[in-house]
Amino acid sequence: MQFCYAPDIRTAFPQLQSRVLLVDGIDAKADPSAQIARLNAIADRRLAATSEGEFPEIQAWRRAFSAMGLKPTNYRCASEALLRRYRKERALPALHPLIDLCNAASLAFAIPVAVFDTARVTGAITVRPAYGTEIYETFAGDVEHPERGEVIFADDTNRAHARRWTHRQSGWSAIRPDTTQALIVVEALHKTAGDDLAVLTSSLTEALAANWPAAAVTELEPL
């Protein structure tokens, strides 16, 4: 499994930092509620001090979306969307133990955390501008074609697994009850991104080991 960036993405966003974890041996039976509670408490403290729109992590993604020609308040990165929902509802819906854990990490660190079922991905995932011919499947099962030039996560079959970079993942490769292997991708653009991603992935690795002790967790080098 490989996770790559097209050269023009690296050129346009030289400040980009990312880390990737491959997790083999997960199931839907784990109960990460203790870890989720600790992560939510971090988000609570941050939101008590200021709104998510003031977080440097979110502001960096808003600048990136503006640079891509997108209105940041119309197309929010995944972590901002989660934080907004959490602030209003004080909870997020339970979906799958792994997704719930990664969503809590995204809340705590204000950093997008993408999770893919590797069985639904063919070849490498590359973050690149879309050709406009890729197939993207929504969670409702509808098929869309990304706009030409839009930043997407694409695999070797021309399938888009995320649209508008960190805005919206595809239902095609979403984690399911029978998922056994997952790819976790964390990306950030703010000044302390490198250090913050290191802490985030360390926290996730510890939580994964606690909840899926038989799982193998491998950190991959983004290309």
C-alpha cells in the first residue's frame, strides 16, 4: 500500500505535513470509549477558549481551500466540520469503533483524519488534481465526477476516494463492520504541523494497541 502526492501538490503547498498508518487486524467489537472521552475532553477545553474557526490548524486549511478557489465556509475541511457539529450537539454519532476513535482524535487536534478500507482501494492512493473523469461514490450511493483540477484522493483505477482534498470522503472505501485492514491518513498545514502530527499519530497508535492488541500497526512514508 502506498500513499503519494503529485508533484504539483507538493509545489503548491510546501508547508504540507502528513503521516500515514496501515492497521491490519481490526474489527467492530472494540470499545475505545475511554480513549474517546480523553480526546473529547481536549476538544472541550479548546472550544471553551475559542471557536474552531480561530484554531491555527483550521485557519491553515481555510487558506489552502481559498488557494484552491473554494470558499472555505462552503467547503470546510473534515476536522472543522466535525468540530462545528460537536460544538453544537456536544456529541458525534457512533459509527464504528475505529471511525469513532479517529473522529475523536480529529476533534482533539483539529486535524483531518481520513480512514479508508484498503480492500476497497486498488493500488496506491495519490493526492492529485482531478482529470474530471474519475468516479466518486457518495455515502448515499450516488455517483459523481470531480471537477477538473479539483484536489482528490485517487487510486490506480481512477476512482476518487475523497473530494476537495480533506473536505469529503467517499462512501465506497468507508470503514465497514467487516473491515479488517485500514489506512489512516493525517494531514496538516499549520506552523507546528510536524510536531502535532507526531503527537497525534503516537496517541492513535497507543489507542489502537489498547483496543486491537492483535492488530499490526505500520507507519508508511508518504511519497
